[in-house]
Amino acid sequence: MKSSIKKKKLTESGTLNPNAHKITDPLFKSNDFFDPDDLLQAKYEMLRRVEKDERTVSDTAKSFGFSRRHFYVLQKQFANEGLHGLLAEKRGPKGAHKLNEKIMEFINTQMEKDPTLRPPDISMIIEKKFGIKAHRRSIERALERKKKGIKL
């Protein structure tokens, strides 16, 4: 029986395999060391089976619950980055796009001049000065990050 602690840790790290039920590879069915819930282990073993055990890409990818196309993507990432390349990348924006450092400096200056300014007021000022529409909630979040000392 698998540890719920391990599943929790896999979930927290983003390495819980959502398609664990698709793995039909014999090693994952007969040996407790091989955990179908561990996405990183499944990806690595799939690549190893083709490289070292000389199995076909099609059969191996299918037995691990992946497509051939995804196999080749993982193979390239692994060749370029090692194990880190097999970790799932967080999707979406990686940082502030509109409220960059220049605009945040401007906001700070404006707030020092007038501490009563609120995000809707700041939004209008930014639009007039830079021609950029910034939602009040985006400004609130940026100011919260600033308070916490989080870089853009």
C-alpha cells in the first residue's frame, strides 16, 4: 500500500502522475520500487527502456501512457537538461508584464507624493502616462508583492 505522505509530496512537487493508471509496463506492475504515481520516475524509466533495453519508442511510450510525440519531446529535454528537463514547467506568465520595474518605480514615486492614492487612481495615472491599461487588482497584487519584498 502506497504512503499517502508520498502522494502528498508528489502532489506538492508537481510530480504526481495524473495518468498513473495508463502505465502497463511490467516493472511498474511487479516491483514496488517502481511507482506509477511518480511522474518523474515514469518519464525517466520510459527513456531508459528505449535507450538501454532497446525497446521501440511506440510500444514503450504506449506502455507508459505517453504519445510518441511526447516521448521525443522528453528525450530532447533530458538530453539538454538532464533530470531537470523531465520536470513539468509551470505554465503561464513567469512575471509581471505590464507592471514592470519602470512602472513600479513610477507608482512608488506617485504614492510617496500622495499616500491617499488607491489602485483605481493609479490605474488611470498609468494609462495617461504610459498608455497602458492596468487592472486595479493587478496593481493591488504588485503592491502586495512589493510589501513582501518579492522581486518582479
